[in-house]
Amino acid sequence: MTRPPAAYRLRVSGHLDEHWSAWFGGLTLTHEDDGTTTLSGVVADQAELHGLLAKVRDLGVILLAVSITDPSEPSARGPKTLP
């Protein structure tokens, strides 16, 4: 059974530098006012999601949350943005 891609939002502790955006496969990186970074975008499948989670682990940052979002939200498909 093939499922369509889903949009995800990963929230990590700290503000990631912009150069990490390419490493996370085109996810949008947004610095939040609370000192966290949100990575959001469309993920093709569970294997890609697990790969992203492994990258968070390998980077050594604290993963705070993972959630599925509406893929029609602009942050799920838009360009990388950092305030």
C-alpha cells in the first residue's frame, strides 16, 4: 500500500544555523522566539522521516516534538526561511 507524502514539523532545541537547511533535504528552518528551531516540509515516506530523525540525533540536538501537519500549509512546501 503506497501512501501519499505527508507534511511534518520537527521542533528541536536551539537555533540551527542556515547552513544545516540543505542537510535536512529542503525542509524549511524557522527560528522560534522560544529559542527552538522548527523544521517543516513534505516527507515522502516513513523511511525519509526516520532518516531525518537520525540526522537530528547525529547533530546532537534535542528533539522536542514531531507532528504531522496539513501539507497545504505554506510552511510545508515553501522555501527555506530563517528570520
